[in-house]
Amino acid sequence: MEINISGDEYLKSLPKEFKDRMKKLLGDEWENFEYSYMKESCRGLRINSLKKGVLKEKHGEILKKAGIDYVEKVEWADDGYYYDNTSYPGKHPYHEAGLYYIQEPSAMSAAALLRPEPGDLVLDLCAAPGGKSTQLASYMGQEGLLISNEIHPERCKILSRNTERMGIANAVITNEDSSLLAEKFPEFFDKILIDAPCSGEGMFRKNPQAIEEWSVDNIRLCAKRQAEILDNGAAMLKRGGVMVYSTCTFSREENEETIEAFIKRHRDFDIEKQLRLFPHKHKGEGHFVAVLKKSSTGFCNISEAEYQKVDNINYRKEFSGNNCKKGQRNKNTERKPDKNQMEALREFTSRTLSAHIEQYILSGHLILFGGRLYRLPEATPSLNGLKVLRAGLCIGEFKKERFEPSHALALFLGKNDVKSSEDISLTDVRLEKYLRGETIETDALKGWCLVCADGYSIGWGKVSGGQLKNHYPKGLRKNV
């Protein structure tokens, strides 16, 4: 959670050892760095280019309606904008509809440098809460495959919800250790992003708890963990592929030294770019990014004998299988819907969806996962044996002899994708009622109806007798 404290409080709370290290790192720039924390931190968001109806020329209108008067582009991120501390876009219906993702501006740099293309096979290895994953997806345009992984179960649930809110159809969400994924996907991905767990020095101003947890020992612990994750990422990258490593910390041990040690262990990699974002130089918090390119030839890695000489190599034993417990493996296997289920699905699609979306769903690879029906992204390998929270676009679930669409499908769709919709303006009191989960009046056709907020899909309702029964998820309903 973002917490802002005053510059004075921040400076007083910093450990002396941290300040001494930063003075050594920055030299003459220390005073400018120190002064930057006396100023207000920068806030940012990214417009969701995947949202149906969101066009480049509408960005200004969207931001203004969301209550943002001050608009400035984030120079290193497509669709990224700053906003001031008098705006609260996270409380606006546009946020619930997935029109934008609130993200710290410097954090937008890593995905912008990786910049996958439609059709790529992409891995975000440490993906929660989802800012960088949703940004990667925006470049991919719903094509190819994005596997977004998070080892911590609760954070993985947040990642899954954010992926759903942004209407992403080509993402598979997994909850695994990187070592298991490396066994499952050898040299599989075109591009990999590793936003590694770190000591969080660059985010001290927004997360005071990180200050309390800071220590040199923790930096060393993070560096060991980062080395393991990097090695596992390297094993999953295709020849000629690109891997971006990023942290939100300042320490050289977790940044340049981690990358230097990685290159010594993996001589088939080159450093294409390294950059740092400092709050006294850029409009954002602290961030480090390295772009690594894997050779397209079959050049072998460093020998095992040399490998063992690398400092701190014992991290392999210490961190192997971190947080993976026996009995947690997902025993669900991929199942195809049966004949009766397909009939129920076709009845829903023919009555509710336009022809091109019906074809998109029915022609896709449909599987049942955890009782829900998903359309798998193209080129998805078998997911058996993995802990999977989301297997592409969730279409819905079968309840006895009928099919009920998912909230994820609603957020993926646009007004032109359905036969019946109820478009509610931002000033209409019915929008507040809908977001509270109440029944509202409507002139829409009987049956499933896509509810839109100011033209943008936000959820489902089911119409009968001039009343729209609310199907907005109970966990999202608000007292607005």
C-alpha cells in the first residue's frame, strides 16, 4: 500500500548506515538526492490501450473525467501520465472498468525496455501486483502468450484480479517457484522480465515499513535470491532472446554487482543496457534496469568447475525450492467441456454475443480449469502439474444446465461485441446503484446485458421485466 510521509520524517527515519552508503554511491550528488525527499513524490498511471473503446485521442478526455486536470506524459512509457496529489483516480468508476492502471512512474521503465511484440512468448517471473505484467500485455495486443508468475499465494491473487480488471485475454497466471518453471519451460520464452524482490530502498518514501526492515544483511540475502531467480530465468530464455532485470533499490550489490556476477556465470549473455532512475534526476522513485541479450549461437555457459568458484554460489542449496511445500501442487488437469456443456455455451454465445466474438470464443482452445471455462492463449503448453490461478480468458462457468458468463469476459468485451448493453453515464445515479450491487431499471433486451460506464464495459446484468438483476461481483461492490 502506498504511504506518503513528509520529507523531514523520511530523512529522520533513514538508518545512518544507509545514508553513509548513499553518500559513497552518489558523491557530490548526495545533497541533491537528500533534497529530493523534501518534495512531493510523483504519482502516475497508464491508460489501458487494450480496453475496447479507448483510443489515443481520448486520453485527455478520460483523464479529465477521472478528475485529473494536471496532465504530463511519462517520457519513458507509452500511455503513461503523471497526476497530482489532489486527484484520486483509484476511486473513480473508470478504475473499476479497467481504463487505467495506477503505477509508480519509474516502475514503468522495465516493461518499456523489454517491449514485447504481438505473438511473442513472454514471461513475467515476479509479477505481483501486476503493473509490469499489464504493461507487457498492452504491447502484445492480446496476441501471443504472457505467463505472469508470483511465488506468494496472496500476492498472486492480487495479480490475477488486476489482470482481469484490465481485460487481458492472453495471460496465464501461475503461483510457482522459479526453479520449477525452469524445469517446465527450458528455452521457451522470447522475452523475460524479472522485477526481482529487493531491499526496496528506492521506495522508502512510499513504504516506510521497508525502512524498518532495511539492513546490510537483508541486502546480501536479496542478492542471493536474485541470483537464483536470474539463473532460472536464463534457463527459460530462447537463444537470441532478451531478458530485462529490474529492482527498486539503490544498492550496487543487488544491481550492478548482481548483473556482473550473472554475466560471469553465463558467458552466452551480454549486457545491452543498464540504467538507474534517481528521484533527484527523474520524476519518479528509485529504479534500476538491465537489458540482457542471450547469444543466438550455441555458445556454452561457464564450466561447472569455474561456476563453483563464483562468490556466494551456495545460494543454490540455500534457496532451491524456496516457499514450495509438498502437497501444494495443483492436481487439476486440463479438461475439455463435454457435449452438454458446449450446447449450453453455444446457447449463451448465440443469444448474447456478436458473431465475431462468438467465433473468437468457439474457435479457441477451450478448457475447464478449477470448474471454470477458459479460452487458452495460442501456443500455451500443457499446464498440468502447475498451480494456475488464471488460464487465459475466463469465459464463465456451468451451473447445472446453464452457462453463466464471468466478470473477466465483461471487462474484455466492448459495446459492439454484444447484442444487448446498458450504457450508464457517470452522472446517472444508477451507476452508483449498480456498483453497490443493486437492481436497476432498464429498457435493454431480456437476457444477459453488458453494463457500461460512460461507454466502457464494467460488468454483467440479467434483464427481465424492465429490471436489471445485478451480477457485479460481490467482492468488488462498494459503498459509493
